[in-house]
Amino acid sequence: MATLILVRHGRSTANTAGVLAGWTPGVHLDERGAAQAAALPERLTDVPIDAVVSSPLERCVQTLQPLLDARPGLDLETDERIGEAHYGDWSGRKLAELADDPLMAVVQQHPSAAVFPGGESMRAMQARAVDAVRDWNARVEAVHGEGAVYVMCSHGDIIKSLVADALGMHLDLFQRVSVEPCSVTAIRYTRTRPFLLRLGDTGDFGSLAPRGPAAGEAGGGAGVVGGGAGAP
């Protein structure tokens, strides 16, 4: 079956502001995020790409534009099912203030039970994303054959939930996964099981250097809802 290359969008204005964007309009790549997107075509230069799919949100479409410019034969398709989690009343709020909300402990420790006020559950988020990938696997394979490779640009929590599904890992453990802005995660699907080939690869080992906890983290031991801003 197909090989899926998951790209998290480049660093956004919401990431640098420490804001949980969700589906809030007007969120776009910042200067660093634009540079990350511009470098993506070279990072994938040796990879044959048969299709490109994106979350409809601006920061994802912007991230893929340099890749589309470099490969004019590719067309962009969007799918709302891989759009950001619907954070409801949390959307547009600072992660630092959300850290004190009692729901954050559930999001961190028992996300399969988390339902965002006025939004969706994390289980529903994962289910729609997995359904989208399974549909696109079949669609891309039907047109391009079993060796097809396609790129999908999405968001931190969506990608983490897809990794959890690929590893057969319960959603309650998905906060242990980290994917930085414009990182590449690759999953090869077969008829019997998926294989995780890359996880959160940015090519920047400087991001492994110890640093203080990001906004929204509790003592450095919690996952950043939405994915965080990456290395400084």
C-alpha cells in the first residue's frame, strides 16, 4: 500500500505567541515558518511524490506551496478531516493560561476522555484523521499503484494521533510523541500493519539541546497541546 509523508506546518504566528490556534482564522506562517517551508522541497528532493493533500487551514497550505512550485505536475487537494482539532472555547487562548484549567490534566493524562468545551473530543479528532488516511491510502494506491508516495500537511495533535494509531498505541499515550514545526513523519502502510519510518524529522539536531519548558508545559513533563513552536 501507500507510503504517507506527514508534514507538520511550519512555525506559525500562533506558535510564537504561545496561542492555541485551532481553526481561528488569520493564523499564518511567521518568518521562520516561511523559511522552513522554503527548505521542504530540497529535503524531499529524492522522494517521488504522487499526490499532495493538506488541511484547509492557511498555515498548512502555505507550508506546501514551495513544494508545489518545485513540482508543477502536482495538484493540491484539501481534506477537512486532517484539519486541526476543534478546540472550541480553548481556541485563541494562551497555552500558559490553559495550563491551569482542570481539563488540561485530562488532556495530558487521559486524552481519550477529553472533550473540549464547545469543540470535539480527542477520540473524534483521531477517528476522523485515521479515516482520512485510510481513504487517501486507497485512493492514491488505486491511481498510482502499491508503491505510491503522498504528502499530507497537517497539525501537531493530528499527526501525533496518526502515529499512535500506526504504532497500535492507545490515544492516552500520544502525548509522549513530539513533532516540531515542519517536521517530517513517514508511515508505510501494508495490508497487515503500518511501519513508522520517520518520526518528527527536522534534520536539525540543535533542537535536541536541553531547553526550558515551552509555554503550556508543566515542568517540562507535559506535551504541548497543538504541538508547540519547536526549537528557538
